[in-house]
Amino acid sequence: MEIKRLFDFFPYQNEKYPQGDALAGKNNGVWETLSTQQVMEETDGLALGLLRLGLVKGDMIALISDTSVEWTLADLAILKMGGINVPLYPTSSEEDITYILNHAEVKACFCQNEDLYQKIVRCKENSPSLQHVYTFREVKGAQTYKEIQVQPTAEGREELARIQGGIDGKDLATIIYTSGTTGRPKGVMLSHENIVSNVLAAIDRLPVDHRHTALTFLPMSHIFERMIIYMYIFRGISIYYAESIEKIGDNLKEVRPHVFTAVPRLLEKVFDKVQTGGMAKGGFATKIFKWASNLAMQWQPDGQNGAFYGMQHGLADKLVFSKIRAKAGLDRVIACASGSAALQPRLGHFFNGIGVPLSEGYGLTETSPVISVNGFDRGEMKIGTVGQVINGGTVKIAEDGEILYKGPNLMLGYYKNPEMTAEAIDAEGWFHTGDIGVMDAQGFLKITDRKKEMWKTSGGKYISPQVLENKLKESRFIEQVVVVGDNERFPGALIVPNFTVLYEWLESEGERVARDMPAATIVMDKVKAKMQAEVEAINQGFGKWEQIKKFELLPTEMSIANGELTPSLKLKRKFINEKYKAEIAKIYA
């Protein structure tokens, strides 16, 4: 069957390779599964339930929840009855949520649990369009989504078929409000065709099929993981939903997935944990680990390292890498895709080197999202790039280095904002990504910076903060870093140390450490000197005007909850500069 709309994916799966565990989630410590047929029944029943409430094709229905089986069921049900899915980030402020509910004129909302239900109830007081609120979990005083499900009858299915017959691939499917790093959220309008075309164009870069299992844990309110879920459904892959970010480690060991997606922040934490564990062994075991780890860092695709490297790698795999994979639940992984932010090349080398195939891709919400991605077949991967452009898409590099894009996955526009749409998509149909990049002779795209984030020192020298930040984070002692200094004499940095690594180093140096007092740790002369040495070592790779001359250490990790990161983990530079203006002032005093 031909797939034109997002709700066509499950009937396609049912026709090609129906699964007994199409979707799986953990409830009270037990994995519970839904077959392909059960998913179709459940979503039909929920779609009919929404229609019985008086909702009609074109109505806006919000979804606020962590990634879960219920998220996918509600999403498919909304689409099946012709509704428009408006996902909300669970971490968004009540002010932003209220703005979105009103801007989109949302009529109904699904919530995950009591905390999010109470959050929506408070927002509902100032959102006159919102009529219905349902929960996925049992919440006192609230109706669950199951209470509106109806048993699909022949008549009900005919009703859904009539509605779906009137839904075209070019019809609006979802409005995703991107928080951005400044200003009000923008409503990105994506059609069924936008996302379906992206799934079909990118699928060949992911070497998995109906024999495989996926673990999903990234936010489905972000288009990256949501598109990947549709891709899994299309391929007939069994999808297991992690319990929470905190339980990912346990769930990886239980599910032992063949495929999953990740963001660089998570991969950095895994890398640090592996390095810390290996270095803590002591004696000959640590020497073996260091040798194997250095070997992994040299990995290149397509056998470029040669036969002698292959022999050494085989020994390292037997002694070290296979044990790392087994301990972490990564022993069956054949593909991991990284997106959302820039991946440090060392992570690409390391994970592929230890036998966890990892590729990096690039895209935006406005492009549904994939523009380019590295693959796993010969000639499809180049570490340090974001891969080759997907089929049907076209990239052009503007005179100022900005990446411009055209393709069937390009958004319909920004909701109720034609001016901003015209600003993003020029008269010739090119979407201006805001990213600076280059393309090599083999068609591999490399992102070098954000156009709006580049700035000049007072001496007129251009600084690319992202390049500096990614290099600085290669230090085991640096957890997070923000490069500052727009119109100042030199670039400075706000640095959050990796306190786990820092504490262990201090203890190895014979220092007594209060692990619950990071603020006291960062003022220690020994810590300042160590961090200075780390920064100076990395400075050597940059021109004098680019080097970090001074920095301030911060005691607390930057987070979404504290307002420093967007829900997709990008730095909110304007907010950070304001919040830490006293620390920045000390750098330039």
C-alpha cells in the first residue's frame, strides 16, 4: 500500500510484517506489549472517542507527556480523526504553555500524570478554547484517556474511513512550537507529506528491519524522535519505551536494543563513565584500557585504518570493548543516530571504535527534521561531518556561508506568522537555516557555526563559540562550557566542571573532598590551577585571538529547568549572559 499520511504507517506494518510487540512500555516493573493489530484497534477507538466529544477535522489537540506508548497512541488517534497534534514540552513554563494553547486555539489536551495535569489545569484558566483535559495515568479528579475510548464498530470504522479519505498528504498534521533561544515560541506547521517524505528519504541510512528492536527515550515533543518512531513503525521494528531518562541504563540492559537515538549530551556522559571506570581499575588493567581506548579514538570508517589496526582492534575488542558493550546493554546495537546538537568527533571515533555504530545527522524542526545524515554502508560516513543530503533534498551554501535548503520535507510555514515565514523562506523557495557550513567534494556537509551566534572581539576578530565549546568539552574535567566575549577584548568562558572526575582526581591527589559542596570545590586553588591547565592545553589548537584568556567556574549544571537550555538542549545564550552577568563581568574586570 502507498503511504501518504502518517496514520498509514501502521496499516502498512500490519500488511507487511505484523508484530506481536509493536509497542512496549513498562508498568509496575513489567514490560507490557501491544501487537500491531491491538495498536490499530486502540487508536481507532480513541479517534472515535475524540469525535464523540464533538471534535472535528482540523481541531487542535495538545499532548504533554514524556515519551511513552500512550504518546504514540494519542498521536495516531489525533491524526486518524483529522486533528492537528500540538505537542508541548513537559519542561515548558506555564507562561509558554498558556501562550501556545491560546495561539493554536487548542480544544483538547492529553497529559501524562498528575504534575502535568495540574500544570495544564492552571493554564486552562487563561485558555478559553481548551474544553477537554485527559490523563494517561490515574489522577484524582481527572478522566483518563481510556474513558473516552469506544469499541470500534463497522459503522465507526466507516466513519473514520470517510474522514481519512478527505485527508490529503499536503494537509497540516502537526504544529510544533520551537522554543528557540530567544523570544516567543514559533509554531512550525508540518504536513503529513513533510514528515512521510522525510521518513522515506532517510530510511536507507538506517540498516535495521522487522527483525530488530528499538529503545526510545528522547522527547517525542521534538520532531527528531517522533520522526524516528514513524520510521521504526514503517520498518516493523519493535519499539520499547524507556521508563525515564534516569532509568535508561537499566532499560538498555533489559531490552538490549539493536537501534536507538541519542543526543551528544547523553553520549558525552556515557563516554565519561566508561573512561572513569576504565581508569579506576588500576595497574595492568588500566594500561590495557588506555591502550584500547586510544585505539578506539583512531577508528575510521571503511577500513581506512588498515590490516595491522584491524588485528590490534580484534584483540582490544576481546579484552575490553566486548565487556563495555555487554555491561552497558549495547552488545546488540547495529545503529545509533545522534542529532539535535553538534557531536564531538572524538565521540564518533570512540563509539564506532568500541563496536557501537554511531552516525551523526543534521536538520531542524522546519525540515521535519533531517537534511543530511551519515549512513553505515561503505562511503556513507565521514566523522566530523553531518553526512550527505537525503534523497529529494537540495543544499546550497550562500555567499556568507549559510546553509540553504529545499525539499519536500520543508515546512508549510510558521503558524499565523507570514512575515516570519517570508523571512525564513526566500522568494526562490530556499529555507535559510541560520547555520554556517561547507560541503566537500563527496557531498558531505559540515556545520561550522550558528550564523547568529558568531561575533567579533573589540579588535574586530571573528569568534565561533560553538567550535571553541566543542573542543573544550573534550577535556574530561569539563562538563559544560559557554564561550562569552561579544565586543570584548578576548573570548572568555563560563565552565561547569565534571565534578565526578574532579572529585576523584582531588582524592587521588590526597585532598579531602566534600562531594556535596561544589561551590566550595571550585574556589580551591588546586582546582583553579587544574582547570587552567586543561584550558591552556586546548588553547594550543587555536589562533591567539581565539584562545580563552580567562574563565569563571560555575557550581551548578545548566539545565532546562533553570532556563539555561532549550528543551532540545541548546544553550540560551541571551539568558545565560544575563543570569551570569556578574561572573562575566569578573572575566573582563
